[in-house]
Amino acid sequence: MAIQEVRVPDIGDFKEVEIIEVLVKVGDSIQAEDSLIAVESDKASMEIPAPAAGTVKELRVQQGDRVSKGSLILTLELQTQVEKKPPVASSSINSPVSAGTHLDPFDLKANPPASTPKTPSQAKTVVDHDAFKKAYATPSVRKFARELGVDLSRVAGSGRKQRITEEDVKGYTKDVMGLGLPSKNAATAHSGFGIPRMPEIDFSQWGEVETLRLNRINKLTGEFLHRNWLNVPHVTQFDQADITDLEAFRQTLNLEQEKIKAPKITPLVFIMKAVVAGLKAYPRFNTSLDSSGEMLIQKKYYHLGIAVDTPDGLVVPIIRDVDKKSLLQLSDDLKEVSTKARERRLKPADLQGSCFSISSLGGIGGTKFTPIINAPDVAILGVSKSSMQPIWNGKEFVPRLVLPLSLSYDHRVIDGADGARFTTFLAKILGDIRRLLL
């Protein structure tokens, strides 16, 4: 077969531009127009495509080299003899962005990790199209982001002049799934405390042991929670709510649901509604600190993260617009996301954008616990198992159903007085659900 030298084509008024990425290796089979290298100048980034199909025989450049028009990139063993045409570089001009890039909101199955991007009419993810276009990344990285379902406008670049690399996209993907390892360039990726590692211990010296490997979700969740625990100053406020009347009302509703063979309503939907009422009454709980730690982002929407226990570990899918949904709608949403979580069908969009999180262990047991904040949220509510307790009504002790509440909050944003006010407010709402109508 014929051997063809592939050189840098006419890329305009650019000389000695730096190769920032080599996209092929010796032995790769490529098609015409496949990208070979990505180059970058002070004004633009672009990719150089292959002029024909074939197999890469020899690479003559590497990352960091500088090339101009006519520089030899590689030699290509052609599959068939084809007419040579000067390739046209895929360019990102007018500031270091890809001009004319069109972004579809994305779709990604949690397992397996790939699916076809949805069109804007199909997707649920809200994407800032203008911000995405301004993201500083090469076309290949943009394509990679679309395949993974990543909004590039939210990714911080670690490359030269803050260019977004493929590794940045991978790291961000792990972060935003609510499970991930912090990316290398993330503002909260390091604690700065210099905590020494635990020593290696041979436990077999004291008896028989078995070594078990943590699954992926266990490891990612552990890293995520560890990062939040080290970087967010936690305070936990404990309280309890008398839910006797709420539970009686719920049982009445469920009798009606049973008659029409509809799903039962769980106590969690009432708690979700009470939390939204609390966020409206105390808007500081519906904020996030920006990356500088100096500005608060006040949110005008009410999306709640709900911790779900799965066979593989903890995940936190998001229920959106809780303020706009009925108890029945929320029950349906909870059933849907719980099923998706346990069947490993959650998408990145299902795990992004919470305002506040709820971790309910009431179905298992326990009296109280300290939940770890799901940053960048500034608070999380822990719910334990309700129990009958004797409560003094002013004249006598009467049996009442009491629900323990544990509110962990970011002390940089919320002080102790507001933490106590928030749980007191929740207890009042849950104690008299008619207040939700106010």
C-alpha cells in the first residue's frame, strides 16, 4: 500500500503554534477527517484532521512541539489510493472557544457509562448554551464532553491558560454525580490540613482475615464525603416533631389510595414539603457558597436531594420543583428515582442541582445521627425512626408519635440560632400539617 506524509495544512496566519494534544498513536486505524493533533495559539485552538483513511505508521510530533504550515505530523499507510485534498482545520477562533459549537443537553446512563446525547426537546438537563460556547476547550474535548453528558461551562480547566482537558472533564463527571472523586482542579479538591495517612497494619497477625474490595460507588462516595467533612465546618442541631396527627392523616389517605389500587404515600413526602416551606421561610438555607468562599448564590428554585440506599452503596438523586408538586406526584417521583438508583439507571442529570438534601433512616431504626452535608448544599436533614413517647400536655402525659430530626449545616453560612429556628419551624409544620396550606 502507498505511504503518505501528512503535514500541517494552511491554518491561516498562524506560525509556530503549540501542539497541546496528540490524538492518535502508531498502529491506529483512522478514517478521513479523523482528528490527528490539536494545536493552540494565543487566539485559537484547532484540530488537524486526516486527509485520508489508513494506518498510522510513524509519528513525527509529540505534545509540546511547535508546528507551522508544512510541518510533518506523521506517515500514513493508505487503505486505498485517494485523491489528496488539503484538509481544513477544525478551528476555534474569536477568543479561545469553539465558534459555532452547538450543544445538546446530555444523557448518560450510570451503568453502562455511555448513551446517545438527547436533543433539546428530549433532555431534562438545563444547559447554559452561551456559557458552554465560551468554555475554553478543543473540539475533541467538546465531543468527549457531549458523549459523557458534561456541561463544559461548569468545568474548570487545568491546562495552559485554563484550557479544559479531557482529564478535567473526567474529574468533573465524577464530582457532579454526587459520588465522585474530587477533580484535580476543583476548589475543594484538597483539605490543606496536612493530615497524615493511617499506618499499614497486618491484621492477619491476630487471626484469620478476608480482604474484600470496595466497589466503585463505595470508593467514590467515601472520597466525596471525606472531602465535604474536611472542607465544610459542620454543626448539627437535634430536634423532634410530634407527627401523631400527620400519621393519622397519612393512614387515611392511604386507605383511599388502596381502594383505587394506587401507591401509598410515605412520610417522606410530608417532610419534603415541610423542608421547602422552611427554605422559603429561611432563604439562607437555600444558598451555596461560590468557589471563592466570599459570595453566596441565592437559589430561587427548590430541588431536594434524597439519599437512597442501594445494594452498591449510597446515591443521592434529585427531586426537582418540590414546591410545585402534590403529595401524590412526589410519591411517584420518589418511587421512580429509587427504582432507577437500585437498577443503576441514574443519569448525571438525575444527580445534579440540589438545594438541600434529606437522609431518612426511619425505615431502618436509630434515634439520631449526624448527616454529612452534600456540598455545595449548605444543609442536610437527617430523619430517624419515629417512636411513641409520653408527652406532657399541661395536664397529663399522653402517648404521641415523635420523629427525631438532625439538621447538619455549614457554619460559615448559617449560625446556631438560625439552625435552631429552622428545626423548630420544621417541627411546627410537621406537628400541624395544615400550616402547609398557609
